[in-house]
Amino acid sequence: MPTDLEQIATIRTQTLARMVEITAQPKPSYEIDGQRVDWATYLKQLQATVAWCDEQLSAGEPFEERTQAGT
């Protein structure tokens, strides 16, 4: 079973792939039968998802803290 970080990395990859799809052939926003499809808002939501994934992945990475002892 994949770890949480592996799943977040997968979500990031899938979201980026979806962004490529919708920006390759941009579509206008529209409304049909009271249902609004706003592609610009959808793209912003995808960008926010990638940013969230980046934050989670960087928080989960091991880090090294350097300190210097006083003399």
C-alpha cells in the first residue's frame, strides 16, 4: 500500500496532467440549464491542489538542521 506521501505525489501528477489537458485546448466558460462551467476557476482550483501537494511533500521530506556550538 502506498504511503501518504506517495499518494500525494500521485495526486500532484494527476492534477498536473489534467492541467495540461485543459490548457492544451482552452474552452470558454458557459452556462447550460442553470449549471455554470467556469474553466478559469477550475484551473485555479487545480493550481491550488498542486500547491497543497507541494506543501505536503516538502513538509514530509527529511531535513537537516545545522547548529554551531559557542566557544
